[in-house]
Amino acid sequence: MKKAILFVASFAILIISMSAFTDKASAPVIGYKAPELILQQDDQAITLSSLKGKYVLLNFWTSSDADSRMKCNLYDDISSDKDNLSLISVNLDSSNALYREIVKRDGLNSASQFHMEGSQASKVHGLYRLNKNLKSFLIDPAGRILAVNPDAQRLAAI
């Protein structure tokens, strides 16, 4: 009986100590690690973790949110001049055709534009807490969030 109790107690201590070493410090707020995001474009997949070592500007936008669409255009212009800043703009419209037409009409760099819809978009809404307003996140080379909705001056300082 004593051996069984000792075994159960040892097992509980092992589980508790192992769970303390997991990296749970991921949240969409300044100072925390940016939640992992996997983006699919044509035949290639891009992840946020694959862009470590560079600054990343992660921008979420829709055609119905004028503010987010204007920021998308502004960020596209700013990032085209910078070698150490990667722009990832994620469109969350329900129509892929509408997304493609806006990218074409606004003259956006299609290499930095991604589209998500359905369950993928819902998952992103939850991960990045995009409830009412869409946001943008400036992520440092280590994968931590430096700023939420950064302005042009902040991006110029990079």
C-alpha cells in the first residue's frame, strides 16, 4: 500500500514539474510572444516562427473595415522600403474573389497578402482577440509583440 501511494505521489510531482516548463507565454499583448500563425499561399506555407530574426508587421484587415483597409495600404507602402521588416497582411473577408479584386485595385504587394475565411478566420479571431476592431502587431526578431497598431513613426524607427 505504501508503495502504491509513493508511486502515485511521485507521478503527480513529475506531471506538475513537467508542466511548469511549457511555453505558455503567448498572448496578443505587448511583451508577450505572438501566437503562432500558419498562412497558406498557393503551394507554400509561411509561419510566424519561420520569420524569426526579422521584424514582422502582422496586419489584419477586411474590405468592410475602412480603417483596417487604409492601414493595410499604409503598411504596404512603408514595408516596401525596408529590408528588415516583413509585412504579413491577413484578409478575413468571406469572399476570396472580393479579396483578390481589392488587392489588385489597391495595388498591394500580393506576396505579403494572405486570405483566410471560415474556421481558419474564426481561429485567428480567437488567437489574436480580434473582437470588434481589427488590429496590427509589430513583432520583434525574437517573436515578441513590440506594439499594437503601430504608427508610421514607430515603423520608420526600425
